[in-house]
Amino acid sequence: MDLMHHSSTFLLPTIPSDHRPSLTYALVVLNQNLPRFTPLLWKHAQLRLCADGGANRVYDEMPRLFPQEDASDVRRRYKPDVIKGDMDSIRTEVLDFYTTLGTEIIDKSHDQDTTDLHKCVTYIRDFAPDLDKSNLCILVAGALGGRFDHEMGNLNVLCRFSSLRIVLLSDDSLIHLLPRTHHHEIHILSSIEGPHCGLIPIGMPSSSSTTTGLQWDLNETEMRFGGLISTSNIVTGEKVTVQSDSDLLWTISIKKL
């Protein structure tokens, strides 16, 4: 079984040139409080999308991250490439502002069967013409917190696009999928993340999950809702390995530096 490497280097000011894997980043901003490190994600991304009301968040909250700068200058600097969704949340003045700056607007109000995040991921996967998709990683800012049904919808996107690297981010933590089709090696950046972490089966129970690098390692352990799941675990070093017969969610805390 192939080995899949994971690292949170997108949270560093500069991504080391020799880090594994070498990824191309796209950023999706959702309609939830922006993480304090959103400008870093923006910097690393080659494509930036706002999912509907996520444009309100960029317009309103990015200037607050740069209180010494003129708000209009900050808004022009952080112009999304695309705004996509059912357009039921974006304010008219925000839509007009970014339209004037040349942002592409994609109205999918006819599609009420998928979430705005789903719509944005589909665009990145299928239609973004200038993006290298061979080692693509989609970062999703504002994916956690707020309404629980929204959070569950975002987790469902991880499952529906299980062949893509997608990372859900909030101020406090990140979540991504560990597909059962691979063994996994997670490189821990202790200066910015941890030590608290978790491994949670999703879609189906796991009859056998094994880890190294955790305070409470799993050893061919069964995990299921209604039984054991690995929450409030602790990373003990710079590398965690995971193998499982089920898709797992990996989550780790993000430090407030």
C-alpha cells in the first residue's frame, strides 16, 4: 500500500523548498470567522475562492487583521479570484466591490443539492484552467465553528472528494481525511500545532487501526461511534503514522502564537 505524507507547512510564513510533499495550494473562504492566519493561507495559495458569504468575511475581517493599514487598500490587496455559490448570503455592496475589481462571479443558485464548499471544490477540480492539479491541496478557512449542520456538511465534502487533499481550518484546529487506500505519515510541526489530536472513523467503523507517535497508540484497535474513538490524544514526537481499514479523520490543535 502506498505511503501518503502530510504536513501543515502552509501555516508557516515560508514553506521550505525541500518539504514533502510539494503541493499546489488553493484557498476557499467560507462564511465563518476568518482564522487569524488567513493572510498566510492567502499568500501560499495560487487560487483564492470565496464561497458566497465568505466574500463578506474577507471584505469585513481582513482589514481588522491589519489595523494600521487603510481598509480599502487591504480589501484591494485581498481580492478573491472567484466568488461562487448560491448567492443568498453575499451582500450587494460586497458583490459590486469585487465585481468592479474583476473577480469572477459564478452564480449557482439553481443548484440547491450541494453546499457552497462542494461547488467551490468542483470548480477547483474541474474548471480552474491555470492550476497545477497533480499535487493539489485545498485549504478551507472558516470551515469549523458556527452551525453544526454546516460543519457536518463540510466533513461530508471530505468524504465526497476523498481522492483530493482538503484541509478544514479554524483558529483552533485543522481536520483532514486519511483515506483507507493509503498508509499515512503525518509530520508534526510542534512550533505551530499540537499536542492535542484525534483520529475518528467516518463513513463506517474501523475494525483495525494502528498508529505510532501518539501517547495512546492504537494497535489493531476497533473504533466506532457508540464505542471507542481516539479523541483528546497527544502527539509525542515529530511523526505520527496511521494505517486503518476505514477512512479516518485526523484532527490536531493549532497553537495561538
